[in-house]
Amino acid sequence: MQTGTTTTKVQMAVASARSAGNRIGCVPTMGALHAGHKSLIERAAQEADFVVVTIFVNPTQFGPDEDFGSYPRTLEEDLEICVQAGADFVFHPSNGVIYEENRQVQLCVGELARRWEGESRPGHFDGVATIVAKLFNIVLPDIAIFGQKDYQQLAIIKSLCRDLNFPVEIIGCPTVREEDGLALSSRNAYLSEKQRAHATVLYRALCLAEKLVQDAQLSLKEIREKMLELLVSESGVIPEYATIVDPNTLEMLDERQQEMVVLIAAKVGETRLIDNREIFQQVG
Ligand code: PAF
């Protein structure tokens, strides 16, 4: 596996792989890699011949009071995981390589970025869209892999490719969970042992929603209330939203439909966690 911190180095490696007829896959990450990221890299290695993992803690997607400074940076361990998962190149640039001091242009995502995560984290998805567009322009991948755990991010990246004509196929991969259901996240590292146990309530609330949707006794509004009740019943957990939405528009649903997604965000102590679950139902 090769590594590099400059755009020239990654571009030369990709150009050489492409000229040998290889399909290029990209897995953008912010590092602090775990088994969830490993599964994304493994999937990329199945779908493409030359896999570039990018590791860059992107400052423009963090709000002023968020955890940019303390976000875990674990490059040595990350490189080990990349080797095991079958990456061919790890691009880990510094901030100065990615962002010009005098930069003038950035992307601004529409309605899709303003609800749910966007409401609590204004500007977050503009930063995500901008960095993903920049990484795609540097790496020029044929495919790119993202986790379904960040459901709204995945929807926005698909819109980015469609609306700005990036010729990149976006593949979403299932969330990897601990045995007790907790979704893997780099931010789980912030949780104490007690908080870690309380955090499983997010998964339990998703399962409750799925069961109640399928039982068809309660309205979606009542199911949202049941999820919130369960979340607040867990010590130290403050829910931000627990909702059932359309998978494409992410608009809140009043009535059941064939495909739905449950979205949850909650603070466990000081740590903000998100999770989601797709629900499929025969309607009518
Ligand atoms: O999901 C992430 O780790 C980041 O938001 C991404 C897509 C790598 C952009 O910085």
C-alpha cells in the first residue's frame, strides 16, 4: 500500500492505475477508523481494482463549538486497518494542501441540508459537499463508498453527483453495529463505560419504531412520541429528534408508505450520536 500527503502523489498513482485499465474506488474518511470503515474499504476493494482511502479531518464541516480540535486522530492505527482491508493508496493531506488561504468558492446545499442534522449543525453539509467535491476532483474515482449510518450525508452526496454531474457511482454500505446494537462511530470513543451502555437506547428506539410501524396500531405521530419517551427514559440521554421520513426527500411522514426511514439524533452526556433504520412495508 502506498501513502501520500500531496495531490500530485495521489493523482500520479491513480493515473498510473487507470492507464493499466483499473477501475478506481474512493473511500473518503476523517480517520479514527473502526470496523465500519473497514467494511467500506473492503466493499470498495470488491467493486474496484485500485482503492484510494482519504483521511482528512475537514475543518469546514465543524461548527465553531464542535469537536474539530479534539476529533480523534489515529493515523498509525488507521494505516494498519487500510492495509488489512485492501486499500492501495491512503491520501492523508494537511489542511494547507486542501484549502487555499484565500479560497473564495464553496458549495451550498439546498433544502435537503437544512433539516434534521442541518438544523443543529448549520453549514455542516455545505462543508461536507465541498470537501467531497474537492476529493472527487483530486482522485477522479469511478465509484465512491459511504456508510448508511450518515443517512442524510449519503442522500446529499448522491444529490451532489446528480446535480453537478460528477461521473461517480455512489454506493451506500450498511451500518456496522456492536453486539448490543450500538452503531460504530468514531465519536463512541468519547463515551464513558456507563454512557456507552446508555447509548444503546438509540438502537432500541429504532427497533421499537420498526415494530410499532409493523404492528399498525399506532399513527406515525404516536410512534415518534413512543421513541422520544424511550430515549428520555435513559439516564443522561437527551434526544434531539426521533422521526420517520421519506428516504429520498427526508421529509417527515404523516402516513405510512412502502419505504420509510427512522432517523434519531441524541446527546449522550456531551456526545452527540445519530442512527437510523430503513423500514419496508407492504401498503394497501
Ligand atoms: O463521513 C465522514 O467521515 C465525512 O463527513 C466525509 C464524508 C469523509 C467528509 O469529510
